Amino acid sequence: MTNEAPTSEKFRVVVAGGGVAALETVLALHDLAGDRVAVTVLAPDEEFVYRPMTVREPFAYSRADRFELAPIVQDAGATLHRGKLAWVEPKDKVVVTEDDERLEYDALVVALGAKIYPRYKHAVTIDDRRMDEALHGLIQDIEGGYLKSVAFVAPGRMAWPLPLYELALMAAGRAYDSNLPLEVTIVTPETGPLAVFGQTVSDGVSALLSAKGIRTITDAYAEIPEQGSIVINPGDRRLHAQRVVALPELYGPSVRGLPVSEHGFLRVDRFCRVADVEGVYAAGDSVDFPVKQGGVGSQQADAVAESIAALAGAEIEPQPFDPDINGVLLTDEKPRYIHAKITGGHGFASEFSETPIGEATEKITTRYLTHRLQQLDATEVRT
């Protein structure tokens, strides 16, 4: 005999996506709402990739961890449905997949992430889905002494900037370890390195870059008209580098049937409810929030889960999204740990340390997913 309510009587939740924000939502709902919800995860992939660590792959480190998606979803009492979201019919509360399947929902969580687009034709674009493939040759050229200068460029519409600094630091370190000359330059529209984290972090990163001999050009908007040539404005300055590596521009998923901002992202309120649509929430890089980072996405997911759990009948007072970022900056030596409270898209209270800050020891610190991945790691349940 069981006290579990029939599935038809449960509050139906569809979570579209298979990344950090999606899995954090599922795990949080399992903890907060339990059997009150019937959760379906709509995702196209079979595995979850711990993408922040892919930045090390071109430097011959081990491959970033990959975990089977199904066990994580199933252990949280949810159902994994393979497929891609095509559009939403919000009046009928239906999600339609690219295979024309229709999934009904009482609450929908859009956690599809952002779309990556190369900004510069004459640069290698950083893409954490294929980091080793894109940059392995560049690192080999550094190690072989064929490359004397490399520039790392952020476009005007910035993505998450951390990988740009990590790659620059590790490239400079690899040249130093090989006793080879390499001129490394970072070109960024930021007012200072990692300015989004606040002055303390920015000052700490600036000192680290200077110590490694890395030149940083800030308040800079770059164009790359031809291979190896960078035009920097204001001032129409010219910079030459044998190779250029650039961050991509990010665009939102532009979900048909849902209102989106200028660049396809979803506008949400403080509880991550999508504007003007009943029962639809968003978390992660698909949200119109300037900081794109897994930890931020997980905090949005926690706010979403609390709101949905309350709708499903759980005795909980939902708390609004209040971004508090913990990050790890990988370098050629020991990592640096970063913490910042974010308001208006910028850090107003920040810390920069050579030792972990509080309990934040991971690249992405979450309330639920971090512990779950550690459990899987301990039992070696991975792909």
C-alpha cells in the first residue's frame, strides 16, 4: 500500500533543458515538493557535461567530467524525455517538441541555455562544447615555439568572461614552462579585468595578469578585419597578433510562443517567472540577466523550484533570486577563488583569495547539484 497520489493528480512540471539550471530545478523540486509534483525533463542529450572544466582540455589535462543524465533525473523522481523543445502554446499549457510530441504542463521551466555565435571571422571562437578541438593546435604551436604572440578578445556584447582570462593565464604559463617567448594580450570592453565581480576581484586579477606578463587593454571595443590584425576603439588603435582567440556572442533561445527580449533571452521577475505568461519560469543562460554562470543559473533554479513547490501545495515561502556568485579562476598554477554579491549586473562586495572562500571549492557551487555530482563521482557513475 502506498500514500503516493496518482500521477494525474500531481502538479505537472516540464523542465526543458539538461544543464546545470535544469538539473538543479529537478533536484530542488524533489526535495521541496516531493510527490506533489510529476516532473518531466525534456532534453536532447544523454549526458551532462561539467563544462567549466573543458577550458583545461587543450592543455592535455583529463577530459571534463561527463555524467549520464538519466540516473540523475530518475533518482530525483522525474522522467527523462528525449527531444528538443520546438514551441510553447501558453494558453493551452502545452510544450511541443521538434518531433511534434505534445507535453502538457501546469508549470514550465525553460532552462535551454544560450546559443553561441562567433563574433569574429578571423579568430578562433571559444566554445566549451568543443574546446580541445578548437584550441589544441594553438597550444601545440606555443609548445613548438612557432607562436610568438596571441591575443584574447572579448566582443562588445560579452559572454561569461572567465574562460578568456583562464586561457590567457594557462597559455602564458605553458610558454614560460617551455622557456619560450610569448606575448599575450587581453582586449576587453570591461572597465577592468573581471569587473563584474567588483573592485577587489578586479584588482586581484589585474595583479595576477601583470605578474605573468600579460598585457590587458580595457574599455576596448575590437574589430578583426583580417587575420592577425585587431582594430581597437575608441582611438582607432592597431594591435597585431599571430593568433586571435575570442569569446562568442550569446543569444537567447528565442522560444516560439514566449515573449523574448531583443536578443532572444527571456525576461523574468524576481522569482524568475517569465513576464506576461502564466505558469512559465526560466533559469540559466536563457534568462535576460547579464551574468551567465552556472552558479547564477542554479540560484535562479532554486527560486523557480520554491515558487513551483508552493503552487503544488508545499508549505514554503518562495524567496526571490538574489545573486551571490562563487567562482574559481583556473591558472597555470594554483586556482584563485572569487566571491561577489551582484546587483545591477556588477559586484558590490567581493573577495579574491588563493584559498577557498567558505564552502565554495567547485567551479560551480549549487545548493543541490554539487552534492549529487560528488556522490556520482565517488561511485564513478559517469560516461
